[in-house]
Amino acid sequence: MAADILRLAIPGVQGLSPYQPGKPIEELEREYGVTNAIKLASNENPLGPSPRALEAARQALRDIHRYPDGNGYALKQALARKLSVAPGNITLGNGSNDILELLARAFVQPENEVVFSEHAFAVYPIVTRAVGAQPVITKAKNWGHDLAAMRAAVNARTRLVFIANPNNPTGTWLAAGELEAFIQSMPAHVLVAVDEAYFEYVNEAAYPNTIAWIGKYPNLVTTRTFSKAYGLAGLRVGYAVSSPEMADVLNRVRQPFNVNSVALAAASAALGDEMHVARAAQVNREGMQLLSGAFNSLGLKFIPSAGNFVCVDFGRPAAPVYEGLLRAGVIVRPVANYGMPNHLRITIGRPEENLRFITALKQVMHDQ
């Protein structure tokens, strides 16, 4: 019966596998019998949310018998002030993943193609195939986006291009000049979605703020999230900034009340706590420096990252290292499903978590 049901699905869905999130701490402790496990697998903010966000969430709990504001007025107003855009430029999502799916549902038909890079975020092929369209995956360059190859892949059938900047899982990033030239070169029938989930962590002078370009390029949409630097991953709230016309189209397919009332309140409060985000970015920079030094001392190659994670190359299949770390109570992320079987992705944690990971890694490598 199960096989018959699968055949009823559209061809693109038949070929999909469910998205595999990072292993939860509870699952590791249950399966391996370890205690006091740490999770450096899902690029979460190790500091957690702002105290202001927590208090706003608690207050919002009193009214959860009411539907949320389906238009997200207060959060849109707060975002508009912070980003210097109009509220009409903003679309709210159940995480930025929701926005990526809205783009595919609203603009991509089965006869269309969607272009994205090798080693890019796993959601791009999922939303493409889910609408029956054809993914066009270009070869990466130095583990990052090869914009020339992506431009060459665009044709009359292309409707959407996904660009992650920084890219997950590799951490590579594109500078302002090359990215704007790419967007400028796109035909009018091609939308460019720049996924900036890790925007707040980037500390590179040439890194662009693509929201500033929205007025120049009506086919550009920028997506961001509260799941990373703002520490609200469990509440699922993200947003897009685009032309009002594109936002209008996205809102036509957006589910009513797609962002819950607790998430709306917490995100609005989190925006006002800039010190918390700055502290998270500082902890990330210090942790990145510590892990980079450890990898160098161990003779391990790694991909320089502008995000809150780093991919390290073990020069051989990384699965045994991953397994050894699990047994030591440390969860990291295997990325073989991204075409990177020799790599593991490690989220930057709190200082004590980073040190525990390094200690466990040294022991695992010694034992193997």
C-alpha cells in the first residue's frame, strides 16, 4: 500500500528524501546512554535568546487562545524601522524556510528551472522538486558559488535562482561587487533569492547588505531569520524583504497565521536588544578563532567560514569521526548529503563547549 501511495505523489516529490535535521540531544542520550551531551550541529545561538525576547514570549502566552495577528503588524513595523524599508516590503515566514517555499509555490511552474549551487542549502532542491520543477545544480568553486557558472545556467526556462550568502554548510561568502553584477545581469523573468540566514555573524568589509539593493532590482528578494543570531530557532520566524509587488504575490500563497503569536512577540523584542546580538557575534568570532587554531594544530584542512559554523575536512570518510564524537557526547553535523563525505560541520558553541569538542576530537582521532 505504501508504494501505491508514493506513486500517487507528483514525480518531483517521489524522488525526494525528508530533510534530516541535526540529531537532538535527547535522542543521543537515549541511543548511546551518555549524559551531559552538547550539540554543535544545527547552527543555533549557544547563548540562547535575549532576556527581552523571553519576557515578551512569556507575556504573549497569556493570549494564546487568540489567533495571532495574521499581518504581523508590530513585527513588520519593528523590522521596517531597523532595516529602513517600508512595511509593505516585508513578508513574514515560519522561519525563512517558509519564505523559500513560498517563492517556489508562487512563481515556479513544472516547466521551469531553478538554479542553485552544489553544496548549497538542502531546502533549495526540496522546494524545487516539491512544485515539480527542474533543479539545475552548478558546480561549486572553492566550495562556494561560482557565479559565472550560475549565470551560464540561466535560460528562458529559468524562473528562480537561490544564492546563500554566507552559504550553508560551507560558510563561503560573496563580495558585494560580484554579487550585484550577477543580479544586474539577470533577465527580467528570473527572480534572485539571496538567503542571508547568517547575516548578523558576518565580519567582512566587502560583504553586501542586499536589502539596500531592493529598490534597484525588482526581481531581488532577501531572506533572513531569527533562528540564528537572535536565538529563536524553536519559535520559527523569518522574513523576506522585496519589492511591494513581490511581497503582494507571496502573501497570496502564504498560509493565514503562519507565524504564531509567541514568535511574533519574541522576535519584535529581540530586534531591540542589539547588545545581545553583538555579544553572540563576539562569542562566535572568538570560538571560530579557537577552533581554527585547533584544526591547524591537528593538521586538518577547513573551509574559512563567515557564518557561525565551520566545515573541517578529514581527508577520508568522516562518518567514523562523527560516530566517535557521538559516543563522547558531542553532536556535530555530517554533510555527506551535501556531497561532502569527508567533512563535518561544527557549530561554534560557548567557550566550554568548544573546548570539550576539541578534547573529544583529539581523543577520537588518536583512537582511530
